Amino acid sequence: MEEDKKTELNSEIWKKHHEKEAKGLKKIFIFIFLVIVLTYIVKIA
């Protein structure tokens, strides 16, 4: 019974950590995309 609770708690912690990591990666990709777009615009102008 106690093992089940520990496993459940660990999986919840893992899910939360994974969600935070995914949000961080998404922000990084958006930032890189914006930098590339801005660089492209500056080269054309």
C-alpha cells in the first residue's frame, strides 16, 4: 500500500517536472525563431 503511494507521488512529481521542462523548451524555440526572423528582416532592410 505504501509503495503505491510513493509510486503515485513520484509520477506526479515527474509529470510536473516534465511540464516545466516542456514549457522551458518551448520558450527557447520561440526565442530562437524570433532571433532568426529579426536577423532576416535586418538583412533585407
